Amino acid sequence: MRANDIRAKAGEEPVTMLTAYDAPTATVVEEAGVDIALVGDSVGNLRLGHDSTLPVTVEEIASRTAAVARATADVFVLADMPFLSYGADEAEAIQNCGRMVKEAGADGVKLESGPHTVDLTRRLTQLGIPVQAHLGLTPQRENETGLFRQGTDEESATEIVELAQAHEEAGAFSLVLEHVPANLGAAVTDALDIPTIGIGAGPDCDGQVLTVDEVIGLSEDVAPFSKRFGDVREEMASAIEGYVDAVEDGTFPADEHSYVEDELDDLY
Ligand code: KIV
Ligand code: NA
């Protein structure tokens, strides 16, 4: 899957995108037919015990991107660039984004977008690093905005539409829209040729994205705009409790889990 294949789906076929942070999850995500596996900075909250995405490092995203890329063949592997790894200095941003492609095996990068990412999106695209834009709620700015729905009045909705068009013009191959009113999701989708991929942005986007931890029911909490499609947490709890009980009551290990070396019988 290439950026152009994703681009071509706009208005034709729904784009499916889901996070993946490790090799085994990535194989399941790929086998289920997901188009884009996002190595999201949500790994900070969901897997690393942080209470925001802000502490996530370039190393952490690079290492997990490499794991996802090694485990998959066709799914588009998208590295989510962490807080302050882009946007301050262009050369440093290009180096950080380039590392995801050159060293980790990503097929593209996602940047939480704003006025400061239009030129960077153009430059990266020219260099051959596909860029997915991200507007609406951009959690890396949570200390500025809070984690609330964005684009709820005319001025902020207009700003999102204009920034979406600016990023499309700069070469972005798709755009995530997070936590905006459904009618704004529809309006941005109408205004663009590239696919919009919504999370809490209503049913009219060209595609949808969620975190895999919410979808499989691994995380304890589920955002109101997200949905659990399974209960992996319950499965994990019952397996782990089963193991603890079996060790405590002596039923594990059983004979079939052990090996006796006859030669040692004479010695001990
Ligand atoms: O990090 C993430 O999981 C994301 C998606 C929710 C779009 O950015
Ligand atoms: Na993210």
C-alpha cells in the first residue's frame, strides 16, 4: 500500500486505519485488512503509563514503528511524529521524519497540523516522505486547548477547513479529523480531494481511525466517540488468574510440561 493508493480511495472506498504498537498486534491488524497501521503517540497513554502523549520520544515511536514494519508486508505503516520532534526546526524535523522511513521502515508520517506545518508538509512530500495531516483536536496542544471538541463555532470551523485545504495543496495524502462536529467532518470531506479519516468526526468522513486498545477492549477507558468491539482485558485476566491458580494449587507444571533425564536418575 502506497500513499497514492490511499489517496485514490477518497469518495470510492472507506479507508480503515487503526493503531498498532507492537509486532503481534500488527499482524492481526494486517490480516484483518486494515489499510493504515498507525504507530500512534497514544502509545504514551495506552502502553507506557503516561497521562498524556507529550512525553513520548522519537526513539519510542521509531522502535515501535520498526516492530510493526517488520511484522507486516502490505499495510501502510504510518509513524506518528511525537511532540516537538517537528515544527521548531525544519532540518531537525526532516531528520526525525526521515529516520522513521529510512531506519524504522515507515511508509509515511503523521504530523499534528497547524499553520506551522504547511511548508514542512510540502518539503517532506517533495523529498518522498508521505505526510498525513491531523486537524481538529490535536492532543499535543492539550496544554493550550484542553482535550475538547474543536471547530464548534464559525471562526474555528473556518480555520480548520482552510488549514485542511492548505495541507492538501502542500501535498498531504490524507487528513485525520479528530473530535469535531459531524457536520464539520462532512464539510471538510466535501472541500477536499484527499481522504478524510475521522475519529469522533461523524459518519461522513472517507475513513475512520480508532486506537486498537479501545477496539479490542484492552484499555480500561473508552472515549465516548470510540467503541469496544471485544474484551481482551477479560481474556487476559482469566488466563493470568488461571496461571496463578494452577501454580498455587500445584496443577502446573504437569508431567507433560516437564522432562526427566534418565541418566541423572542414578546420580540424584
Ligand atoms: O495517536 C493516535 O492514536 C492518534 C489517532 C487517535 C489519530 O493520533
Ligand atoms: Na497521535
